[in-house]
Amino acid sequence: MTAARSEAVWHRLNESHADGTECVMCERSFGWPELPAQFQPDPVPGIRTGPAGIAGVPVGCSHTGSQVFACVGICSALAYPD
């Protein structure tokens, strides 16, 4: 991923995408709402991990300036802002 791509600005995102809690491509959640805090995994710098252990990588930022993420694999390969 190049620096230019990671700083791309995404528009027309819903609230969950814009705040970085869901994949911008498949809408999979990176949150852990069903687990108490003491059972949540330790964060790994630079990625997000969802309930199924699926990692997410930053693919740009929303129009509000928040970083947005896509799942590692096909989602991040296809993630281009509109």
C-alpha cells in the first residue's frame, strides 16, 4: 500500500464506516461488543481485529478525518475511495 492510497479521503460513508468500526467494503464489524473488556485481545499497532479474528488495515480517512479500515485480503485489495 502506498502512502498516497492510505491517505485517500472516503466520502458517502455511513456512521460505522466513517468512525472506523466497520470494513468499508463488506461492513464486517471490528468492534467487540459481545466481549467484556478484560477478554478482548490486546490491540496490534496498525491493524484492527474483529470478533472473528479478522484483521483490518487502514485504507484512508473519512471526510471527518477519522481513519477508515478494510479487512485484510480481498477487501483491502479492492478498497478504493469513491
